[in-house]
Amino acid sequence: MAKKGEIPYPMFETRRATGGWLITYRLFSISLFIGIFSIWLYRFSHLFNIHGGVEEEEDDDGEKSWVVWVGSLAAELFFGLYWLLTQALRWNPVFRQTFKHRLSQRYEHSLPGVDVFVCTADPDKEPPMMVMNTVLSVMAYDYPSDKLSVYLSDDAASEITFYALLETRSFAKKWLPFCKRFHMEPRSPSAHLDGLCLPTSSDHDDDSIWIQELAAIKKLYDDMERRIEDATKSGQVPRDVRSMHKGFSQWDAYSSRRDHDTILKILLHTKDSLNSKDADGSVMPTLVYLAREKRSQYHHHFKAGAMNSLIRVSSKISNGKIILNVDCDMASNSSESVRDALCFFMDEEKGHEIAFVQFPQNFVGVTKNDLYANHVQVFNKLEAHGSDGCGGSLYIGTGSFHRRDILCGRKFSDQHNAINDWNNDDDDQLIMEESLQKQEQESKPLASCTYEQNTLWGSERGLIYGCAVEDVMTGLSIHSKGWRSVYCNPERKAFLGAPLTTLGQVLVQQKRWAEGDFQILVSKYSPPWHAYGKLSVGLQMVYCNYCFWAPKSLPILYYCIVPSLCLLKGIPLFPKISSPWFIPFAYVILAGNTSSLVEFLSCGGTVQGWWNEQRMWLYKRTSSFFFAFVESILKLLGFPLASGFAITTKVAEQDASQRYEKEIMEFGGSSPMFTLLATLAMLNLFCFLGVSMDALISEDGFIRVLEKMILQIMLCGVLVLINVPIYEGLFFRKDKGGLPTSVAIKSTIFASSACVLFKGMNFIT
């Protein structure tokens, strides 16, 4: 301990990227910007002097190509400006390291209460057994159990989920002491027992004890899993269980998922002397089930509404100073994550200004080459550190530790009083003489549909409403009030989730994110305007980087369509290879992609993984982002499309899982986004074949055509290569994961019609 008046050693260290790597990158980025600026200069200088599209040619058609030329200029201006925004994520990354032993030395006996929120919304798409593994993993944190509370929010109000939680409570009495006795990592039963991991350390000399206890706990887990899965398949809770537990009576007035009373049950609590102890006699964490009230006439605000109900209900039951929220498929992978987070909050020098600590999303079971770019390795290992260096990590909705009072609207204070309010013995007793039943009854109104009416909930308190990405908007609001956040990415991953295993799941999820980010851009929380003067310029750029996802689809679609179509008319949009202007185009293309590849490889990826990421980069931006943009604009104009909060399924058919393991792209159905992707793929294929045939029979000769339009041909060729999985899905796949015949017919008709129409459009050429 530090002496009185001395500044104690910090509980976390911040290292800024320095040295040759950072200097090299900054010099490289400057050179790349010079190349981008040269491209802009080229477009502007040739804007009103277009002959042959680029330079003096004897092609009358070229004299009218200014329309597509202006489109190219607009697209390249957007690309360049957007690239500038991304530099905020790379220019000044910081890396954090915690010192948990200092936390234990100073505050082990005055640690704050921690409330963990686990949210689920659909037992069909989010299997109860998966949810229970997440619950068990956070119940087993290396943290005083009497200061740990776990809340499960079930927005489907499913009896099966409640039954699964009852089974989990019983299993936890054996699982928690087993984890602590053998220092198990990870502490999610499925991750551990399926992998038959060895303990990280052991206090015994005879491994036979470990083997015997492992066999016993695995049998208990298998039995629990069988019972829960049987109930899930049948859709019914066993009669004997239902009659024995009075908690099921709360479903007597249940009508549907959108019409039911608040269902609240405290399953474990320190005041319950019969059920609150584990097999070793130790106190277990508080465990609570909540299904907030829902009525069709009231908007329930999706996950944000569920979180706000949890915040209020937990304030009555446990009132932990720290709140952790995790998605139901994001199981804890490290028992020390709570202590890592507290190293930031309880640091005497800087902890008072930190509102939340964000851990990255990581996934288990991702294929070697990451077919759908689930790992987001560059974001986790580079860009998120860059955001932290600009003043704060974004709140990404899971793996996030928050101060309760700040999340509830406490105004920023620059005073060093962070530690004075951690010891909350008086606040957290909450009239301990009350019965659990009375606590339940008094807490239920806090989760009612009408509680938030004429209050600040959803605007100044809790998570912000009115946006599909309530997490990002809430984080922006917190940052705008002066608070900071930090990004913690320890060597051992804090959370591991289930990856998406079909293209449809990925596109639906990305559409929701892009739509939500665009909603922020046009809302009162817009980073360029609302946050001006409240955030650092760098952090404003970070938020804008994501808010422009949806509009970015327009220039990308332009580049995927117009340059290829122009090949059919012989209209060059880029300088020919002998022109000095060719150099900046070639440099930006080559250097930009090389930099991207080096970043990806340095973050642990493979070359094939990088190529897969480029494919997904294109697919998301030409389908998910475009549909998000269109729907957002229609909504702004007063023509909202009927669409709800889309929950991405966490289960896959066995055949689809096998194809995913073999890295075969899964389509498996028809959707407007698949039709658009297939149309773009067919259009580029037709254009590439068309220009190849024209070049072979051209009077100018093949070499002459290449010299004049090499960049366009290369762009079209790359688009054809990147769309190989779509061609396979359209014409060669016979399994259920391919694209339907209807998509093949529609995309072929649309693409061929576009080629024919463009070929005959004299007003464009």
C-alpha cells in the first residue's frame, strides 16, 4: 500500500504504439494520401476536357462520357474522404495492461457488487442450452460470490428457458466448486467438457481425483443437457417439475410473447438459506429470471428496453455498482475478466473518468480461413486500439462493463472521488429483512410497460431508444457527456461466442448494424454535429467511420457496375498505361491492398482468409449496406418498410454445419440481397466476356485495348474472381446450400437487360 500522500502504483498501464512501425505507417499513409489527392486532381483537371474518356482520342462517343466521369469523380471523392476517417483507427493506437495483484492488495475486502445481464429473445434461434452455458460461465467468475449477481432477461417469456434456468441452478451447485477447486479455464461447461480440457493448475498430487470428478461432473452435465433438449424439442416442461415449482404459476395468465405480465423469479439469493449454498457449503451468486411485461399497444424497444428493465429491477434486488452485459451466446472464457475491468474503474489516478470498459467479441469454431470474416481480427487487434487512442472504445453491446450510475445518467465530474463510493454496504443491504417474495413483488412494476412513460428512460437514463444499434448510440451519448471508455484486450480472450455459419445470417446482421449506424448519423446524436466540441476530433472520426457504412454502398455499387458496363462501349474511365496519371492509380491500388494484406497477416490471418474478408467486404457493402440505406431513406421520407428487430439464429442444420467446416459458402434460399449479389456477379461476368471477345476481334488489337482500359479490365476481372462462390451457387451446386433456380433466372435477366440497355444508351455515351 502507498503511504499517505503518495500516489500509489497504477492498476493499469497504457502503452502507445511507438518506434519504427508507427513512423513507417504514418509516412506510408501520407504517401497514399498524395496518391489519392493526385487521383482527385486528375478527375478535376479532365472533367471539362473529356475526349475518349481520358485523353485525346478520335472517338465521338467519348465526347459525351462526362456523365459517368462525374460519377467516378464523386465515388473517388467519397472513397478518399472515407479513407481519411479510417486513419483515426490507425494513427495512434494504445494498448492496456492490468495489474490485478494490485487490485487484490488494496481492495480485496471492499470490492463492489457486480450485476451480470444475459439477454435472450428467442429460444428457437438461441437454444436454451447455449444460453445456460453462458449463465454458468459468468456465475463461475473468480469473484466473491456474495457480490456477484446474474440476471437472465428472457424477452420470449419462454417456460422452457425458465425450466432450463432451474436445471442450471441445480447443476451450478456442483459446477462452481468444481471450477474453483481445479482452477478451470474456461468455465463454460460445453467449452470445457466437450474439449476435455486439463485444469490450468492443481492442488492435488493424484490425477485420479481429477479424472473421477471430471467423469462425475460430465455425467451431471449430460443428464441436464438431455432433459433441457428433450423439453426444447417437445415444447413442454415435464409435468412433475411444473407441479413442484411454484414459479411456473406466473405463466397462468400468459397469452403470447407480446402479451403477458412481468414474470420475475429470484432463484438464488444469499437470504435463501436452503438453496443459496453450493456442494462445498459456499455462498452462490444471486440468480434471477426476468421476462418483462409486454403488451401489443406498447413499444418494447427490443434489447434496449430489456436492458433498461434489468437496470431497474437489479437496483432493487442487488444494486451492483458495476454492470456487465453479455449476449446469450458470448460465454465467459476467462474467470478474471471482472478483476481486469475493476483495475480500470478503481485506479486512483484515472479511474474516476472511465464510464465503461469494452472487451472484444471473439468466436470459437471459426474455420481456418474464416469464410465469413467472423473474427474481425483487424478490428479487434488494431482498429479498436486505435479508437481507444482517440479517447474511447465504442460500446459494442456485449462484453461491456459499465458503472451503474453513469449508465443511469450521472453527469461527468473531474474529481478524484471514484473509490469513496465503492464500499456500498449501506446501499446494498436493501432491507435484507424483506422476504424474497416481497422483493419480487416490489420489483415487478419496474419492468412494466407503463413504467417509463413521462420519464427520462431511453433518452437520458439507461440505453438510448430509437436506434437499431442502441449500444453505439448509448456509448456516443456517454462520451458526449465527457466520460471516457477503455478497450481491454487481454492475452486470454475474455468472451467466446458462436460464429455465424451462413451468408444469409451475416447479411441480415450487417444490415441491422448499418441501418442503426445511419440512423445515428441523421439523428440529434450525429457525430459531426451533436458531438462537435464534446469529443476529440479523432473520436468523432471513429464514430463517423461507422455511421457512413450505409451511404458508402452507393459509390461501391457504382464502381461494381458502371466501369464494367463502360467496357462494353469502349469508354475508358481511367488513364491508359502509358500516361503519367496511371502511376497514382496503380500506387493507390497496389499499396492499399498490400497494406490491407500485411495488416491482416500481422493480426494472425491467412492469405486465403484475407481474400475471404475482401469478398465479405464487397458482399456486405453491395447488399446489406445498400438495403439499410434505402430503408433508412424511405423511413425518413415517411414510408417505413415493415421490418422488426431481426435476431440472427445461433443454430444451423447438420448439413450446413458440415459445409461450413469445409468452407463452402452457404446460401440456402432466396432473398432480395441474394438476388442483388447474383445480378452484380452476372453483370460483371457478361461484361468481362464481352470485352474479351471485342478485344480479340477489335481493329485496334488486343494489346491496344489493354493499354487503353487495363485498370477497368482488371477491376472487372477481380469482381468476377471474387464472385466465384456465387457462380457455383447459381449453376454448379446440387446441395441445399446453393442458390435457387429462381435467383439464377432473375439475376441473368436483370444483368443481361442492363448490358443491352447500356449498350443502346446514346445519351450516356
